[in-house]
Amino acid sequence: MAHLLSSSCAVNLPPAIKTYFRPRNKHTTSCLSSFASRTPPIFTSCRRTLQEPNFVYATATPISKELEHIPKSGSSTNSNGPISKPKRVMVIGGDGFCGWATSLHLSNKNYEVAVVDSLVRRLFDHQLGVDSLTPISSIQNRIRRWKALTGKTMQLYIGDICDFEFLSEAFKSFEPDVVVHFGEQRSAPYSMIDRSRAVFTQHNNVIGTLNVLFAIKEFSEECHLVKLGTMGEYGTPNIDIEEGYLTITHNGRTDTLPYPKQASSFYHLSKVHDSHNIAFTCKAWGIRATDLNQGVVYGVRTDETTLHEELCNRFDYDGVFGTALNRFCVQAAVGHPLTVYGKGGQTRGYLDIRDTVQCVELAIANPAKPGEFRVFNQFTEQFSVNDLAGLVTKAGKKLGLEVQTISVPNPRVEAEEHYYNAKHTKLIELGLKPHLLSDSLLDSLLNVAIQFKDRVDHSQIMPNISWKKIGVKPRAAPVQL
């Protein structure tokens, strides 16, 4: 059961942070043990570390000094005007790249926020021998620092949402009005490493989301689910991509149906399964849900993460978790040629991390109706890989960097030249004010990469995961000597 660590516990936490967990006993295992038992058996020593009770009780030295100035929080609004009472928002996966930035943003907008996370993303780094370019603090220290700066408390539930008992207790304890669900393994390359990672990805993502749906039905029927999907569900069809649905005429009859899905990895397939399950439960149970089919996210900074170094977000640049633009900026900073996969004509939707948090807030403030499953395509611009390489090359030259580009064999199975035109109007209609990719943003990204270039592991730059060579034998991270 999920209990609040209080003065009666072995370790006292300061009031800046509330941590909930389900303790181990003869009938159940800990939440961390539950997720660790499903994690690929590559680094068992890391798994054992996460199972130790001290991991749950982890704390840090109390903060004695606060910043003198922070931006003022605004009142959250919806189509009917200001919300008088802050909504309670549970952010599943709130320690991750999108989840952490969103948790801070919503808290700053006066929502009551609870972070739910198994911390498995940090374990992935240990498994693969990689690390964030930017140093990131523990989730406990992050939340404590936010409390010191703003006076706002975010509750913390450490556990695995695939453990329904843990999730149930978190729901009953926090009583969310909204669940923002980022809590999935989000890397296509990770899902294609080996059989165990493919199975983990599908189990973690599909079963975790099913548990969230059942928790909403059982404990919070009015709760609005805001689920992070992916534009990768659509693939690259030779027709325009609509927002979730397509009206077709066949043999003289017309109907509006879910847009056809053409997933390109075991990760993307898990998202397709999620969409089907959510759509079904909206229809059968009356759940209200918004599926945010997000494009590729770039950037690292939001208004909140820049307030203090302990609030800094992660910045992935490796071939497993790093996205194209972030990877190119790091490669330019360290003098490595930009690695374009194949012909480089692969075109996708992109958006700034600042727009991710803005889109989530808009979805919350303008909720779906009971029984409605709506889909928003969440991106602001379209670029090909070659487009991005050209932009980084131009921006790098302004900073005195000699940027070169090379074509490397494409490790993925995908079209390298194709038609791509995806609609993305619904969030704009709700009030999204996009941060478009600009010279100043590229300059900022490159400067972050230059600032932390001594932390770059050059052995992690080149891709080493092949869609066609995935096999049954577990792959361990290579040891660099």
C-alpha cells in the first residue's frame, strides 16, 4: 500500500517532499522490485541497487538558500474562464524528459501536482552505459529545490504502474482530476535492441496504460486522461495525415474511422495498442481521453528548468535515446560529423519542449467530454533530417564550428524519401503559441552542447542498433576501455 513517509518512519523527510511507496512484506514485493523483475537482465547489480529500501527513503541535505526572484505563476484557465480551484494533476513518468518539464510547468500554473515514476529511465542509462549530457539531480532533490524556490509542494509516488496495487493506492491517496501519462518506454531503438527489450517495451507500455484505464474507471470516473502518443503511429503514408480520424467513401458508403496505423518499431506498435485500448474504454466505459500524438521534441530548457541547476532537464544525445536535432548539436560541438541516416529525406513533425508543456496545459484546461476519445497531432513544424543538418551546419559556423555531414547506413527500416504532410490545427485553435525553430534556439542548443562537451562519450554517438539484426540473445552495453 502507498503510505506517506512521516515522522514515524525510519527516515524523516523535510516538508518540501512527500514520498509514497508500498513497503515489502511476505505477501507482496516492492514496487521497484516489481519493475526490476521485468527489466532485461543485463545489469543485475543495478537492479539489486534499486530494490534496496534506502533507494525509496533517499533524501538530501536540506536547502538553506533560495533564489530571490522567480516568474509569477498565472491562474489556469479554460473556455469558461479562470479555474477557481486548482486541479489535481497526476503526472505519470514525471521524472522523465517531457514529464519533468510538464510537472514544473503545471505546478507553476497553480495545479496541484503529483509525480508518479518507477525511475526506470535512470536504470536504462546504467544498463546502456550512457548518461545525460546535462547533469540531472535525483527526483527527490528536484522536488525539494522546487519547494524551496516557489513554496509549491509536489507529491511523489515511487512505483511501477504495471503493479496495479501500487497504482490503486496512488489514485486513492491523491484523487486526481487529470492524469497526464508519460510513463512509457519511449525509444524506438531501445525496443529494437533484443527480444527482452522488445517484450519489456510492449509489456510496460500496454499493461501500464491498461492499468491506468482501470484505475480511472474504478477510482476516478470523471478523471480526464491526457496520454502522450506519437506521430510515429501513422508512419509515412502517401496521403495527408489527419488528426486521428479519416473520412472515407468505399463502395458508395461513407464513414469516419481511426486513421490507418503503420508503426515502424515495437515501441511505435505499443503506442498503437494503447490508442486502440483507450478508444475502446472511452466507448465502453465513458472515459474522457485526449491522445497527444507528439512529434520529435528538441531543446532542453523551459522557464521553470532554468531557475536552478537542480531543476535542469536531461539532454540525451546517444544513438538510443537522443533525438535528431539534439544529437546533431552535440556532434557539432565536439567536432564529430553530423550522422545522417541513409539519404536523409526522412521527414517528421518537430516541436520545442516549451510547446510540449504548453500543449499539455491546453489539453487539461479544455478537457474531452465523457466518452470522447480525441486525438491532437502535437508538433509545430516539419523537417527532413537533411533540413536539420543544414540548419545546424549554418548555426555552427556562426559560432566558429567547422561542421561536416556524413551519410551512415540507416539502422532502421523506413522510407528515406517520401511524401509527408500532417495536419496539426486543433492545438493551435485552442491557443497554442508555437516556439518555432529559430537561429536563437539553435544557438542556445549549441551553447549547451559546448558547455557540457567534456561529458560527451564519443563511443555513444554512432548508431549501433539494427532493426534487421535484432535477435533473441540479450545485448549488453559494450565496455569502453
